[in-house]
Amino acid sequence: MSNQKLFNVAVVGATGAVGEQIIRLLAERNFPIQELKLLSSARSAGSKVSFKGQEITVQEATPDSFQGVDIALFSAGGDVSKALIPEAIKHGTVCVDNTSAFRMDPETPLVVPEVNIDKVNEHKGVIANPNCSTIQMVQTLKPLYDRYGISRIIVSTYQAVSGAGARAIDEMLRQSREVLAGNEVEPQILPVGSLPKKHQIAFNAIPQIDKFVENGFTYEEMKMINETKKIMGDESLEVTATCVRVPVVYGHSESVYVELKSDFDIEEVKQLLADAPGIILQDNPAEQVYPLATDAAGKLETFVGRVRRDLSNPRALNLWIVSDNLLKGAAWNAVQIAEYIAIEQN
Ligand code: NAP
Ligand code: 3JN
């Protein structure tokens, strides 16, 4: 390993919830780093972050930040990606973007490594990481798609507040304390920070994640629908989604109904899921074994259980899929892509 190539790596959004996990994973995975540059807005510039026992000073991200940077991982919101990724590409930096800025761009590969890692090689400077709710679903459905074909997916999500950022976690915990103390709550962040109307999240379920589109779906639901078709490479796939915020801190859960194109044996389905990369089958109703967000939190894998044939359609399955939204749903998927790029160049 002594002649292994080392990379100059930048993390944009280094002080955020996703950026923090990216930095932790780069250290834990021993990513081959020559120099690590940590970038944020002017607000956090000057603060220190520790990486492998070294204190790194966070700098403000500017178009010139990418001079000499080989790989940059972006999670500072879509506007920052739209402004800075073209600048980074001019410097020859390969960008892995956690935002929705480039996901549906036909020139940009949208990658879940267990599904379509080969697409990375088609990049023109940027590879997009899908939405967290999409990642765990397509990763789980891929072996079933390959074996039986899939015609239709109906998904309902139960999404953790950490998906809406650190302030949403604080809001949920604060409201819970207020309700238990018998006090009134004053919602300030959820469901959407930039909209004037807010709802209580403690002891509640909010059927709105992101703003509404004119068709009655939310942007989060449209992301799941459009991204799933792009990643699976199948525009004929029928997908519908309802995305719901629940008072869970880490871990998105999903109830998924899938219509397959051919007959299946339920034990074979379970075996395919058990053998799939990055998937852990947790399915033993007799012992009350099934995936739980509290167990998935902090883990890199995606968990699947409650695997059963539908009663109304013998060619359909019902599944319960859970994963840590900040890890496989964001930071880990991005670091996996960066690891692939690094290996390809070694
Ligand atoms: P967060 O905790 O609010 O962190 C935002 C980060 O972006 C902070 O480091 C912030 O720096 C930085 N930032 C903000 N404005 C900036 C600017 N103008 N220039 C440079 N850096 C700037 O948010 P998060 O939860 O980590 O999410 C960040 C983004 O990641 C989201 O907006 C979303 O696009 C993406 N995301 C994707 C998924 C997914 O499903 N794959 C999941 C969650 C998030 P300061 O400390 O200076 O403010
Ligand atoms: O709300 C969630 O659980 C996931 C949120 C993801 C998110 C939040 C703000 C902006 C995204 C995303 O990754 O789709 C974006 C965005 O980049 O559009």
C-alpha cells in the first residue's frame, strides 16, 4: 500500500449534520488523503474540526477553494452546489454532490453503489447522491428488480427529523418536553422552514416534507418518483410516494408495496434480500424481529423485514425498509462513491 495514490479532498458543508458524518467516515475508512480541506459559509469559517487527531481550520468556500483539490464532497444545499460545482470542475475536481442540484441532469450520473456504480465512469465532473428516502428503497429493490422485474411501487415513508437538519432535531426534543410539562408548543421549523405556517412534530405525524408541487405531491415525493426511475434506468416503472415526518431522531422507515412482473417464491425473495450487498434481512414475526429506526441509527446498512406476499395481488410484496438517513441516506453513499473514484485511480 506504500505507493497508494493520496488525494486532496474537500468537504463543502463541513460543519453541517451530513458534513460531520462525511468527515467521521473519511477518518474511519482511512480514506487515502493527502490534504483535507474543510469548507463552510463565512459563519463557521475559522472554527476548528478534529480529523485523525489533527485540528483543521474551516475555511469559507469560494470558487478558488478548489485549486489542487482532487475530490470534493458537497452537502451545503443546492444553491451552493449550483454556484460552486462548475467552479470546482474548472479546477479539475471530481465532485460528489449530496444535494438535488444535479440529480435529474441527464449528463449527471445518479448513483447508489449497490445498484449502478458503473455509471460513475460516465461523469463529467459531478456525480449526484440521491435523496435519502430513494437510496434505501432502490438499494433494497434492486435484487428483486433483477430477478423478477418490477412494474409498480407504492411507498409511504416515516422520516426522521434529522433529515430536516439539526434545528429540526432540537425543535422535536424541545416540543416533547413542553407537551409533557403541559405547556403550549410554538412550532418554528417544521414542516418547511421557509414557509410561514408551522405544525407541531412532537407526538404527531406530518404528511408534508418540503413544499408542494402543483400536482398535489411534495418535492420530496417527486424526488422519490423521478430518482427511482433514473437509478433503475426504467422510465416505465410506476412509482407513487407519500412522505411523512415522524418524531424519530435518526432513521427513515418505509412501507413499500411492490408489484413484480413474474411469479415468485417468498423464501427465494427473502434469500435474495439476505444475500444483497449492504442489506440486512431482519424478518422473524414469531420473535417480533423486524427493522427499527432505533436499531438502524448509526449503522451503514439498510434493514428490511415484514416481507410478505400481498393478499390482494399474489404477484405483489409488502416490505418494511429502514436505514440511517444521514449515513446510507447521505454521507456513507457519498463516501462509497468517493472510495470507488479513488480505487479507479489507483
Ligand atoms: P446543515 O446541518 O444545516 O448544514 C449545512 C452546511 O452547509 C453547513 O456546513 C453550512 O455552513 C454550509 N453552508 C450553508 N450555506 C453555505 C454557503 N453559502 N457556502 C458554503 N457552505 C454553506 O444541513 P445538513 O442537514 O447537513 O444538509 C446539508 C445539505 O445536504 C442539504 O441542504 C441537502 O441538500 C443535503 N442533504 C441531502 C440528503 C440526502 O437525502 N442525500 C440528506 C440531508 C441533506 P455554516 O456552518 O457556515 O452555516
Ligand atoms: O427531509 C428529509 O428527510 C431529507 C431531506 C433532504 C434534503 C433537504 C434539503 C434540501 C434535500 C435532498 O437531499 O433532497 C435537499 C436538496 O438538496 O434538495
